[in-house]
Amino acid sequence: MTAAQADVPTDLEANSLKMPEGLRLDTPDVADGAAIWRIARDSKVLDLNSSYSYLLWCRDFAATSVVARDANGEPAGFITGYIRPERPRTLVVWQVAVDQAQRGRGLAGALLDGLTSKVAADRELVSVETTITPDNKPSERLFTSYAQRHGASVERTVLFDAGLFPEEGHEPEVLFLIEPVTESGKAAQNKPVKPVG
């Protein structure tokens, strides 16, 4: 257990899902990049990035990402995320994927709860953003269920219209803005952000 996990805010902890038996939440490291890439590839629903990008993600954005490890320490699922530079109290969830053998156990929801708890332990967290294509009903259920568990609202708007993508047949990316996600986030929602630097 990392220090951030030990100091999970109680408002998130009370509303979070526990990790499925035999799995533990951890911070990814560069050695996990190849396994995370394979899980993303095998999902057959995610836009697959280069294997190099997953290595970079595990190096540069490990603090805002999580991995589920099995009893052997191997990745069984992951979430990659980052803090929006223009909205430093917003966590953007980039990708969520669970290994085929672990699906149907509530792992994606537990990873999402664990990730937001981890990030909220280090900073004031008000909102979570993600984009979902209209045909991705499992992701819609994951994020609306997360919002319900945490007493947050979900605002949906088209972020990137289909015409912006160079490849034909890409669906629009719908932005899901979920807020407020923590008790401290509820208090901070209207508080001005201090400039960085």
C-alpha cells in the first residue's frame, strides 16, 4: 500500500468499491508499460496508442494513473489519467481497461474509485472528466455509476465532433464532466484557483 492509499479521504473511502479478491491497487511503473499496452490492445474497444506512449505514461503520469495487480504482481487492469493544466482540480481519465480474465468482477469501478482517492489524497479534486463515444455503453455505465456512488452530477457535451477526426467512421467523443467528486471538492467548487508559479 502506498502512502497515498493509506491517507485516502474518508468521503471517497466511504463510497468506494473494494478491490476484487486476489487483486491489489498500485501505481504503475515503466516495467508495466508493455502489459498495459497489451491489455489496451486486447480490449478491442480502446484507441490503441503506440507501445512507446504507454511507457511514457507510466513514467510521466504514474501519479495520476493506477494499475490492478494479480497475486503474481502482473497487471490485470489499469486506468491512465492526468490533471488538466487549465483546471488543476480536474482529473481527466484517459483510458480504462481490464484484462479479459478479470472482467465482470467490478474491477473497473474499483480502479476508478481507487484512482480518485489516490489523486484526492495529494491535491484538491473537484471534478473528473472523460470522453466516451456514443456506442460505448459499458463506459457510460461505469462513469454514471461512479457519479451516483459519489453523489456527483454528470454533464454531457460533445467535445470532439466526428468530423474532426482524420479517419472515416470515428464517432464523436462526448465529454462527461462529473462534479463535485469529494466533500472537499464540493467546498472548493467555487473557490478561485491560485496561479501556479
